[in-house]
Amino acid sequence: MTAPLTVLVTGATSGFGEATAERFARDGTRLIVAGRRADRLEELARRLSPHAPIHPLPLDVRDRVAVERALSSLPAGFAEVDVLVNNAGLALGLEPAHRASLDEWEQMIDTNNRGLVVMTRILLPGMVERGRGHVVNVGSVAGTYPYPGGNVYGATKAFVHQFSLNLRADLVGSGVRVTCVEPGMADTEFSLVRLKDAERARAVYQGVTALGADDVADAIHWAVTRPPHVNVNVIELMAEQQAFSPFTVKRRT
């Protein structure tokens, strides 16, 4: 990197987002950390401010008006975003499609897809105008490998994958890079949010050395810090103890 970057990370109050902010802070990178939980943002800003300039941005990416207002009024020094890490996202529920909550489906679509495209569309013109930039979208292996109960969550992450590739097609030669980072099983707050039960969430990772948030943050940081002529299209990473599921065959007795 020839000059300090300004990096905006959504969903920065926990998990991959928090770890990504911490990783870039070690470089002294200017950081905008966005998330819904203002108290956690303030704590993160206090912790990272000795290492890097940081601007906490309380924000729900599902609220387009709020996003437009916030991004149009960033303070001097933070207004030109070089790297957007679209990390905000969630999974809710594991019920089969015919029993799943429509409210939860809509919340996943609004966060994982609508919020991501709004953030991207607002910041992208400035990157193209400056002839530099990087959009990093956090997808999931669930967008490639289906599993029972994954239904809409997996579909939202398939959207993230395809949207990333289509951005690349639009932006080729512009100086703006696009990467989709697709983690597998990771021990963060993911399962607690999904299952709303601490004991069930802990059981997901029992006997498995899963990915950690730092592993995913390292992958994001690596992609962003490649030379400007190198675009890392997709990174798929899993724990060594995880692989692909066999085809399901439901036999009648």
C-alpha cells in the first residue's frame, strides 16, 4: 500500500467485522466502524483509537435513508472510502422452508442483500471517479453448498457471490477491485444469533476446531493488501474438519 487507506467495515460490533477492524488498525489504517449497537462501537473505538484514526458510525444498513445521510456526512479525513467491507449479515432459524418464519426471511434478505447493495451503490461512484477502491463482500459457503434449514440464508449468500462477480464484470479496468470472502463454520456469535439459545449454539462447535473471526479477518486483509493489479475474485475457506455434504437420499421404508 503506497498511502494510508480509509476502510469502512459494516457489522463491526462483533465477529468478523470486529476482527477485521482490529486487523486493519494494526496497520494504522483510517477506519469507519459501522454497526447497530452504539455502545459496542464506542468501546471498539476507544480500544482501537491509540492505534489508528477511527470514526464510529451507528448505522442499520437496512435503513436506506439513514445510510444515505450517514455516508454523505462523513467527517473530513474519512469521506473518501477506499475499501468497503460489507460484513453486516446474519442467519436466523433452521426450520424447513414450510415452517420457517417469513419475518426472519425478510430480515435476512434486507440485511444480507438490500443493505449490502445500498452500501455498495452509494460508495462505488466515488471509487470509480478516483480510479481506486475495493469492495469486499462477506459471503458464505452456504451460498454454494445447500443444507437442510439453510433455505433463505443460503440463497442470500448465493446472491452475494453472484453480485460480487457481476460487479467485477462492470468494474473491470476501472481500478476498483471486488472480492467475495466465503467462510465455512466459524465460532463467533453467528449460531447464538441464529438459534437464540446459548447451549444449542455451543453444541454447534463441540469437538470441532472451527474457523475464528481472526482467520476470516486475515483473509480479508490479505485480499485488500495485494498489489493494485491483482484482484482476488473469491476466497473460500473452511475448518480442516469441515467439508462438503453428500447428496441427501430420503428412502421410503
